[in-house]
Amino acid sequence: MNNSHSNEPNKKVPLMLAPMAGVTDSAFRIIVREVSGYNGLMFSEMVSSTGLHYKSQKTFEMLQFTEAELPISVQLFGSNPDYVAEAAQYVSQLKNVSAIDFNLGCPAPKIVKNGEGSALMKNPELTAEILRTIRRSTTLPVSVKMRLGFDSEHINAIEIAKIAEEAGVDSITVHGRTRDQFYAGTADWSAIAKVKQSVNIPVIANGDVRDFDSLDEIIKVTGCDGVMIGRAAMGNAWIFKRLRHYLDTGEKLPAPTVEDKFKILRRHLDLLLEFKGEYVGIREMRKHAAWYTKGLSGGSELRDKFNNAQTKSDFINIIDNAAFA
């Protein structure tokens, strides 16, 4: 078993952008690649295997990737083994797809209500059946993203990790919280370490990495094979560049300037409009703009303005008037 733990963190661990529904779409993935020089595997937003089964146009659109986003892993979710197998087969035939990830971690009520996402952790037998059927349905690498368990009474990440390993899954990402915690409290990195020690496949640690110190600490505590960053990347695509540079050299690059932020915000807006058109693009950009301007002086006033923007020119005017104020 791969249990060797030294006190010296492994500086070679890859850093990954977590799949986040409604956030990590094509535009965001491209921004992260451009801003951070991130060349590792990207993940799609959650793709419904049921949606694919019923030929949902919206679901198929989530599987359109540009060259600039690659390599990419498609994250599937579902609770019907037949639909999941069908989805895995379909995705495997897409020329742009390099891997498949399966979601056992989403805490959203509408997903959990259907017995999908983190709800599957309550059903180890069904989870095992689904993971085996994915493994049989594809020759691509398969990974799983999960939580510590459904709630504090049912912490079974080790059991599920062993099931995944037995099913032939290639790697596991563990978010150090239960479903009931959503994103509250603090991630339990020592629990991730226990998962890491219980299996021989790579374990990626996820939860509460937002700066140099937390990155050092999660690597040290978990002995993980990679670190996945989610919420800390929202409005902060350069986090990967700064953290990678730190791991490689020990140097802490300064945070981006306000001008840098607005330049990227503008690029992000252009990409969103290109992919989604003005009506949808503007509405989606509002939340990204809120993240970009978090912590800026006059930020709340800016956010009010962005939330009322209706067109691209509204957005550009706000940026132009704010960036050099």
C-alpha cells in the first residue's frame, strides 16, 4: 500500500480546477487556461446521464468543447446504471473527450432528491453497480468525485473509495465535507488522509484550498496525489498560476492588480457572449463580475451596477469607469 508519509509536502502534485455547476463552463475553462497557463485536465460541468438518454438538447450542448479547453474529462451524474452506461459509451465516442468523471458528491437538493450525486453514497451497492458498468462501458480513464459521506452519522468515504478501486476506477477526488455540511464549516483533511491510506489508486484532495499556506497544509496532511480547487478559483483564475509557481519555486507571486482583474473580466465577458449570446451571457456574467470584484474598494457599488447591466456596452462602461477610478 502506498502509505509513505514524509513531513515534506510533495511539491510535484498537480493542481486541478474542480467541476462546478453553473460556473466552470467553456468560457471559464478557457480563461483559466489563458490566465494561468494551466495545461492539466479540465472537467466539464455535471452532465446528466438521464438528460442524454432522453436526448435533451441542453445536455448535448454541454458536451461541445473547443480545442482551447482540451484535455477534458466529462463529469457524468445519475442513479440509473443503464442510463449511466449509455452515457459513458456515448461520451467515449466524442473525439475531444479524454476521461470520464462520475459525481458522488453534489449536495444540491434537486440532485439529492433524485438519489443522485452525494445521495448515492448512502447506497454503496448501487454505487458499486454504477461504477462497474461505467468501467465496462469505456476504455477511457475513469475518476470519481465524492464527499466524506452523506452526514456525520454516515461517514463512509473509505468504503466508497474501496468500492471505486475494486470497480476499476483510476483515481478518486475527495471533498473533505459531508453532504449535510454543503460548504459550511471547515474541510476535514485528516479524513481525506485516511481515504488516501486505504487505497492504492491516486487520491486528489479537495476543500478549502485558497492560498499558499492552505495548499502546503493540505498536501502535508493528506499525502494526496493532487489538489483540486473549486470556489477559490471563482473570479480568481490566476490562483493556479500563483500556486503552481509557488510549488515549483517557493516564490509567492503578488496578487493581480485591479487593472489585471478588469482586463480578465472583460475577456471573460467576450467569451461568455461568444458562447451564449448577449441575453444569457450578460446574466451569467453578473455573478462572475461579483466574484472578480470581491474585496475591491467600492466593490458592493460596482456589483449593484453589474447586476443592473443589460448589454455588453453597459458592462464595458462600468468597467471603463471603475478600472481607473
